[in-house]
Amino acid sequence: MINNLNQKINGAEIAWFAPLCDGDDDYLGNRNPLFKSSWENTSNIVKRADSLGYRNVLCPSSYQVGQDTLSFIAGMANITQQINFLAAVRCGEVHPPMLARTIATLDHMLRGRLTINIISSDLPGNILSSKERYARSREVIQILKQAWMKDSIDFHGKYYKLNLPTDPVKPYQQNGGPLLYFGGYSEHGVDLCAEHCDVYLMWPETEKKLQVLMSNMTQKASDYDRSVVFGLRVHVIVRETEKEARAYAGSLLSKLDLKFGTSIRNRAQDASSLGVFRQAKLREEADDNHYVEPNLWTGIGLARSGCGAAIVGDPDQVVSKIERYMEMGIRSFIFSGYPHEQECTLFAKYVLPRIRSVSLPKFFGRVPINTPSTPLGTAKRS
């Protein structure tokens, strides 16, 4: 199951989540104004994750309820020390040469602490077929790579026709620019990732279903003579005992109106995507307490779109589950919990020191191994 690239990574990238899209709360669906998405709240979460030793932080994108992703990251550049930023970029929102310049500028501001999450969802107010959206994303990626790696952009596609010098858009990172992360399940999406992206992000599924997804991607990438790193975006609830963890999971639903939860899920740009459909099917397969397999709880998906399950248990159980995923070949994890800063701290206390944490940009040779950083946190690092 594990492809050669994933075998070579001795550890895993452990990342947290920045709730830019009004996605934080003390109880699911509660809409507590104290946890509203704001610069103050979200920047505090990221600074906390940075100080605790997390390797990366996903900064999502949503028009309806979100802060602007790239502006937020720019603001965080000088108030963080070593954490990377995974910027969600919706292909088509920004003219590709200008996007390449923006990303390059951020990359220099962050001294290489930048990675990119390629998003192909519909743009606000615009609807395209899946095939068209991924075709546009492919052109955007090809233009970005020309901009970062060649002397000129010479591109003639369906959506973009360009002939420009690339002097203004050279990134800080070498050997190809920022790593490209991608999550998608359709045939066109899987093919796009296999050909052009570096990390294939999956949402939680049963282990059997994850293995099918990974096997399919491994084969697709090999068709292009490539390998990709596998990643998992999943929530987490860890407490000193399993009883406490399961009780806390149940308490998160105690104030949820199911109709309001449905409205939360439906407001997202990706609400009708195949990935969201798969998360709904996962909930249907779960037991009456919303567990679909040991320590994997789907109740969290009742009140949010996208990633809809959490690893729930005591420290040994959570570590064991993560190690099982690593044995399958997963080398990047993006965790989150409710409230985000609280769970970030608990995970760092109980789990993070027990996992060998790696920097994927350094592994890929995008930034020098000796890039200056401040040693923070207690995680095992390499």
C-alpha cells in the first residue's frame, strides 16, 4: 500500500486548523459570539499552534462566512516563528499571473513557510461542471509552475492565454515553489492531483475505504511516473480517559438543532460535492452513538460541511489510531477540535510529543534544512 515516497518520510507532518470560516464554537451549532471568526480569535489559535510545535496550519476559504485567506496569512507572517501555512486557493478567483505573484510575495514574507491547498469548488455566484472546474484548475496549476520555474509564462489553453516574463513572481522556495495539496474524489480531480500535486488530502473514512482511495491514487500517479504524499484532514477529541473523551464528544451535540446543523452544512460552496456526499454516507454507516469504527466518531458532521468525523479516545487510543494511519502510508495530518484553541492545547499535551513530526517542504528540498527557526514546543522533530 505505501508508495516509495511515503516510505521515505520518517514521521508525519502534524498540522492544525485555522477556523477562518466561522467554524469555531464551544458546542456544535451554538454560534457563541465569543468564538466568532475574527482576526483576534483566529490569530490567537495560530500563534498557539506555532508555540506548541505544530508543523503546518490549514487556512480555509469560504466567501459566505470567511476572512480572506491570503490577507490573513500575510498578517501572520511576522508574528509566527516556525509554523507553515497551508493556504486554500480557489482556482479562478485571481488571474493566474497575479496569483503567482501574490503567492511568491507571501513565500518571501514567510521565508518558505508556505504551502498551497488547491481548491476547485465553484466560485461564488458561478456554476461550472466538475469537468470544467478541474480543467480550469489544471490550467492555473500549469501557469503557476511555469511562473515559478521558468523564465517566461507561455501558455495557450481554453481559459487562459498568456505570454509574460516571470521575473516578478519567483518564490522563496526552490525546486518548484510551494508544495501543492489537493483534496477531491471525482475522476477528474483524482487525475489532476496524480499529474500535478504533491499531497493528496482525504477526509475521514473507514480504514478500508481509505485504503481503496490510496491504492487508486497510487496507480493514477504511477501512470504519470509520479508519487504523491497522502494526508488526512480529521477532527480529534483526546482526554485522559476514553470515558471522558466520549462524554465530551456527546456534549458537543447537546445544544444542536438538527435543522440548523443542516443549514450550516448546506451553506458551504462545496455542499454538493462528492466528498461531502461521502461524509454523509459515513454517518449513515455509524452506530446509534455515531461511531463508524473504533474511536472514529461521525457526530461532528451533523453540524458542519466537509470533514465530518473525529478521532475520539484517551492518549494511547488516539496515538494508536494515528500510528495505524501511518502504517497505511499517511504522512500528513490536519487536526482540529472544538473549541479549537482548547483542543489544540490538549492534543499537544497528550499526543504531539509521541509522534515524530517532520516538515514536508524541507523533505521535498523546497527550503534549506538549516532555514532559521526558533525551537518551540516539545514534539519530536526532524
